[in-house]
Amino acid sequence: MKILYLILGSNEYPYLQLKEQGLETTWLTRLSSEDKAVHLYSEKVLGSSENNRDAFLARNGANLEGERTLMGISDEKADSWTFPTFKGWDSLLHKTLSAFNHAILQSDFDFIVRTAPTSFWNPKELRKRLSRLGQGMEAVGTIRIFNDIQFIEGSNIILSRNIVKKLVSDLHVFIA
């Protein structure tokens, strides 16, 4: 079983210090040799998210004109990927979906863990639990309901490769 940890990062203070003095000295040191951790960064070059996000998301499930595409990676290093994104809070969704798409195309994994730099994981325990759940496990996270729509929220979600592939193959399913 291969687990890809995608950690939402920032090029701004204090993320780099948190990465170097926190993540890289704690749970990242406990990854299996089959696992990989990647820090996700943004280049906010696409303008304001409030004006542009409908280019790739369907608002309230409506069919909007325009192509919904994800941006390709602008910089890739051994432990980090950078994507062009929007300016605004919802650039996190765009960065996450772009990373999912890049992972499907370029990475070998069975599960993705999308997480935050302030989260603490026990990779050995996660591996044990995912093994117990078996191949039928699709997604794990905190379930919320908003406007009668049930969804998995938060920065700590676990998705199977099959679910990640479905997410990036049909961007029209997203509600902004």
C-alpha cells in the first residue's frame, strides 16, 4: 500500500519554519519507504477568485458556460509542487484539485492524505487501519452537512486513488 501525503503549504512566514522545525522532525520522519510527502504551494497569478473561479467550478450545481480546467504544475521538486492559483480563500480548493490531478498523472499511490502543516499524523497507525479497511475504502474524513448537502470537510481527508480519479475527471460535480 502506497500513501501520498499532500500538505497544504505556503511560501509565507511561518510555514517554512513550521515545516523545517516541526514536520520534518516529527511525523514525516516516520513515513514508510513506500510513502511520500509533498508540500503544496501556490503562485497566486490567476487574479481574484471571486471573479474567476467559475472558470473551473459550477456554482450551486448550475451548468455554467466556460471550461473547467485545472492548472498544470509550475514548479516541481522532490518534496514540493507549486501551482498557479487564484488570490482568495478558495484558492485552496483549486490547489488541492490541481495537486490531485498531478498525482493521478505522475504519482504511484493507493491513498492520498490531504492535510495541513498543523496536523500530526501517525503513519504506522494509519497504514495499519487502512489495511484493516481493505480495498473497498473510498474516503475518510469529518462528515458535515451544508444546505442539505453531505460532504467530507476539513484539511484532513483520506481518499482512495479511485475517488481522486473521479474527482479530477469531472470538475462539474463541485459546488462553490
